Amino acid sequence: MPNAPRTQHRSVRISDEDWKELAARAPGGDRSAAIKELVAWYLRRPGAKLPHRPEPEGHQ
């Protein structure tokens, strides 16, 4: 089966504003990767580190 995902699709409720900003600020716009890194860190998975947190908008 082409493009068969390795993981089950999950749904979470996130405001439209936060979802849009996450896409703008996540490395490469990859919201999924940013969320997965945070979950792995939160669950204390071996080798997981707290993901890089971008600077606030407008910060120089």
C-alpha cells in the first residue's frame, strides 16, 4: 500500500491561531515533528531532549 503511515492518525483541538503560528515557527513548518519531539521529551523517552524554542515574534 503506497504512503502507508507508520502511526495511527490522532486528533487534538488547537486554536486556529496557535496552529497557524506553530506552522510559521516550527523548523521547516513541520508541526508534526515539533509536537512529536515535545511528546517524547514529556514522556522522558531515552535520548529525548526538550525541543528548541523559537524566539518570540519581533525579538531581535
